[in-house]
Amino acid sequence: MQATLGRRGDYSVRAVLDISNHNGVRRKSREIAEEMDIPSRYLPQILANLVERGLLTAEAGPTGGYLLARPADDITLLDVVEAAEGPIHLDQCVLRGGPCDWETSCPVHVPWTRALTALTDELIRTTFGELTLQCAEIATGTYELPADMPPHVIPTPRRPRASTKGVPIA
């Protein structure tokens, strides 16, 4: 089973992370798209949704761009994921492909709901302030993956990132 974000969630998290990494410097859509490998034709929709949800602010014009609407420590990973992909909840049986004799729950309902609750709890505890610090540590080579956390089984190839105005970009 894959536990990954959909395209909207992925691009939304990347966009907010980029803006957070630039610590109060307005970011143009094209800068975010280039830095975070997000299709430039799709990014305006993503950013507009994040502005509408109150996570970003936008200012037009030559000195305009996008900023976080509140401090990075006040924006959680859950805020961004749910803004992009909707609430994380169990609205139908996970065993939806077969016959079901259980009206309100099946034997898998309770453990699956507990797992979703644990996921939601972790996402709400994780702020973009923390993620920004991790990005800086990764960029400087000082980040240590927790011992109980295995690395990706399939590594994701990344292109080298340049620093922008002295800010290390992960």
C-alpha cells in the first residue's frame, strides 16, 4: 500500500515549504515552480487555493509575490494537506469491494480509524517551522534521520539546489 500525497497535496506542501524556506521574502510563482519542480501552468491554481484557505497571502505587481499568511510555526502539515486534498477521514468501509453484512462498521473499521487518527495527530504536530529547520539541516548535511525511521526504499532523484539570497534550499 502506498501512503503518499496526491498531486495537489504534493505541490501544495512543496510550495508552502519553499515560501517558508525563504523566511519573509515574497516569492513569485515562477520562482516557486522552478525551485520546487512544480509545473508552472498548474502552480497558480495551487497557490490560489492556499490563499483562499488563509495559508498564504498574495500581492500583485513587480514587488509582489506570495508569503505565509501566519508564522511557519503556526501552519501545520495537516493544514496544507487538508487544504489541498480535503479532510482525512473514513467515510466508507475500507473493505468496499466485497459483500458487507456490517451496517455501521466492519472488523477493520476500528484499527483503520486508529491508524488515520495517528496519521492526523502527527500531521497536526508537524509545523512548517520545523520542516524549514529540517530543510536547513539537510542542506548543510547536519540532519540525522531518527534511528527508528528507515530511509526511502526507492530514493527520489533530486537536482542540486542553489542558495537564494543566503538561504539554503533543500
